[in-house]
Amino acid sequence: MSALALAVALSAHADDHAAPVLEAIASETARVPDGPPQSVSVGPEVDLQTAIEALPAGSTIRLSPGTHRGRIRVDRPLELAGEPGAVIDGTGTGTVVAILADDVWIHDLRVTGGGSQPQGDDSAIMAAGDRFRIERVSIDDVYLGIDVRSGDDGVVRGCTVHGDPQKPFGLRGDGIRLWETTGTLVEDNRLEHVRDLVVWYSDDNRVHGNVVLGSRYGTHLMHTTGNRIWDNHYEGNVVGVFVMYSDALDLEGNVVVGSHGEAGVGLGFKESSGIVARGNTLVDDTTAIYLDTTPHRAGTSATFDRNLVGANQTALRFHGRSGGAAFVDNDFRGNRTLAQVDGRVSLEGVRFEHNHWSDYTGYDLDRDGVGDVRFEAREVSAYIAERFPEFRYFVGTPAQALVELFASAFPMFAPETLFSDPRPVMEAP
């Protein structure tokens, strides 16, 4: 895929997300009765909305097994708990559960049958209050899974969201979406065949221990500051984590496997600054790490250390200047193409030091663990592909390997050095 086409493909998906707007349900709140909190059990034969409106703030509703009618508004602090087999069904229209108050806790039930209209932001659960908790909820047959709209300091934990693998990504809704949200924890959830896990216009949130499978973006951040993404598992998605126009992001201990296709990327960054990517595992991706003008602001950095980058089609791809980026103590192992530089972008200012390179052919006579000669990255096939795009059809084939073998046997045909590591280590850190 050409440099321009890849950049467009990775950026164009932003058009799938329009700014969410609270529906008319936000204005339909009822008067909250006075009195101490109550605890009631509700069967499927009872109108759930009526039961909610009869309770004082701080009350608890326990849903008995069976299917309860959805499209409910929780407009007061409340605990909504399901017994085994409890289901809330939206019957195919609108949002099934709307949280419109602070301090709402929903847990241990199944939510299904939401609407399918993108323009209405139809979702299983929409949260527009602070300090919400959504835990151990199973979600299916909806457009959006959990849609957090300006609700701060919340928790989304232990939930599962199942999308439809037969639908194209553009017609699937996001599994979890944080929009203008601060201080929220998204933890130990499992998303399958959804569109994205989105963190947009949202600061100081934490995304931890989630599993995202068969989706588009494992996590997509845009216009954010101070978020932390760690110990997540992304497998079989188009992109693991993609970061756009964001600052002060920590990515640690994530596993990204099998990001395939022409736009497949493990970790991608566009015009972002203050990035720390540490201890991540990037394996079997089309491109393991993609940098587009990152770091973006002068005097900022993008640091990659102690990451395993192995068996990828391309380990590193640079699109736009990336002065201030640093690769230290990483393990680059068995990648078909080590680096690709789009549009003859200079890598001056990008620092490589103390990395392990599986194709390093130097020596260590003083046995201090550091190679005595610098490692130099010379990718003749990437050099040819940049100048002759038709050669890309041979990337990953024996023809590419033959070209690289010929270049190593006859150094006079090797292209200029893309970058060098003056202190390569002999063994993986």
C-alpha cells in the first residue's frame, strides 16, 4: 500500500464517529420521591420504568430471571442488579438503558435488542452521569455497546460485547465509547466483532486488561491527554492501538497479534507527543509500529523501550518527520522488512540504542554483551518499493528474500543506511 493510501486509510475512519447528543429521553426524567432507600425485587411482568420512578434515591432493584422490557431511564442514584437469567430487551429500537444521574450501578445481567440507527446513537447502555459503575453485563444485538457521554469517574468492568461479524466495520457500532470523559476505568472487558473501542476528547482515563478480537481498532484515541493503556490483548483486528492528536500517553504490556491487511498496524501514532510505549508485544502484524509526524510538538518525545517486535511484515514505518523518537532496549526479531520510510523522510533525530537485532552479524570480542560494531539498517527491498511501487506485490515472497540476499552478498548494490544503532546488544533484553 502506498504511503498516501495508508495514511488516508488510517485517518478516514474518523468520519465514522459523529459527536453524540443526548436524546429526548434526557428531558423525560420524573420526580424523585422522598424517603429512605428501598430494596425491591421486580419480575418480568412488572413495568421496569414504573418501578424505577417509584423509588427514592439510593434504592436497589433486583431483576428476577426472565426478559424485562427495556428503553428505561435511570434518572436517580440507583443499583440495578440482575439475578441469574435476567435480561433487559429493548425490542429493537432506541437505547435500552439510559443512565441520566450520578452514582448509578448496573451489574450482572444481559442487555440486548437495542436499535440499529447510527444517527440515534442507539446503544445497550448510555451513561451520562458521574461515578457510574457498569459491571459484568453481557451485551449483544445492539449498535453501540456501552456509550459514555461526558460521564466522569466511572467504571466499566467485566462486560462482554458481541458484535455481528457478518457486517462491515462501518455498520457495526463501537463496543465501548468514551466521549468527553475523564477519570474512567475500562477494565477486564471482552469485545468481539465490534467496530472500535474509542477514547475521544477524553483525558486521564485508564484502559486495562481488556480483550478485543476481530474488530477494527482495538483502541482508538483522538484529542486526548494523560491516558494509560496497559495489559490489554488485541488479536485479529485491523489495528491494535491507534493514537491521533494526543499527548502524554502510556502504553505498557499490551499484546497486539495478527493486525493484518494493507492497513494492518500494531501501534500507530499520528501527530502525537509525550508517548511512552514500554514492554509491549507486537507479533505477526503488517506493520508493527507506525509513526506519522510523532512526536509532533518541538521538545517532546516518543519513547519505545523493552518492546518485543517479532515476525511482522514491517517492523517500523515512518511517515513524516519523527525527530525526538527513541528506540532503546527493544527486541527486533525475525521481521521480514525492518524499516520503511515513506517519501524519503529523514530519520535524523530518531535515536536507536541498545536494541537487539536478530539479523545483526557483528561480534563482541570484549564480551560485555554489546556489539563492537554498529548495527546498520539497510533495506534494499523497501528502497526499491518506495521508488517502484509495483515491487510491493512481491513483499513477503521469496522474490523479496532473494533481493535482500543479493544485496548482502554484493554490498556495492546496497542502498544508503536508513538508521544505525551504535550499541546493539548481543542477546535480547
